Amino acid sequence: MIKKVLSAIVLLLMISVAIVHAMDNKKEEAASAPGLETGNKAPGFKLTTIDGKSVKLSDYRGKKIMLNFWATWCPPCKKEIPEMEEYSKQMGKDQIILAVNMDPQADVKGFAAKMGMTFPILLDTDNEVNTTYKIISIPTTYFIDSKGIISSKILGAMTKKDMADNMNKMK
């Protein structure tokens, strides 16, 4: 009888240790989740627009930036684009949308024309900026304040209200 009780206690103790260990691992995984942390300075970059103009993130210092990573083949991105276009027409002069795309230029140019996109579309054909910003799913959007600090990060498609709320809460 005592052997059974001791065995049960040892078993419960081992299960408890395993659960605590698993919970600690989850915390570590959350802390090291892909993507850049809010409160950090946004990494600089230089990309070319679909019109061939070279731009740097620092060109927009002093503005609130919505940095959106997307692709032409992505259904949630396609859903988000009309909302983004509508928001771009009503946002303040101190705000800008930069849409970073990794598709070939010809694909993006035709898609942008078809969708009526008027905000700047930047091409990351070598995936360098996507890698720097640790993009693992699209759409992913970083909101960067006027001082170049990451204010928030959104995974998935947003509504116009989501965009406005995130832009308006920044300095």
C-alpha cells in the first residue's frame, strides 16, 4: 500500500515538473517570437518603388508610418487593400503608408493598377527587408512613430478603423 502511495506521489511530482517546464518554454517562445519588438527603433532600409524611385525609410522621418508587408497572391492582403486605399485618402499629411511587396515588379504593377492602389508600393525582390523585419506571415504591419520607433505590430488583415486607431495612437 505504501509503495502505491509513494509511486503515485512520485508520478504526480514528475508530472508537475513537466508542466512547469513546459510553461517556462512557452514563455521563452513568446518572448523570442519572430518579429521586432515594440519600443525598438525600426531598422532602416532602401527599396525601389514600382515606378523605379529609390526610397529609404529615413526619408519619412517625422511622419507616422504604416509599414505593410503583403503579396499579390495573399487573400487576406487582397481583402485589406481596399480598406488601406480608402484610409490613405483620408489620413493626415503627417502619415504615410508604405506597402512592401516581394513579388516580381511586373506582377505588382499590374495588380496595383487593377486594385487602384495610390500609396507607395516598395519592391523587396531579394527579401532583404522581409528578413530584417522577421516577416513570417502576411499581411504583417508595423506602425512606426514620427521618431522612428515601432509603436505596434499587427498580424493579419486590418480594417480602416484598425489602421486609424493604430496611426492615431502614435506621437
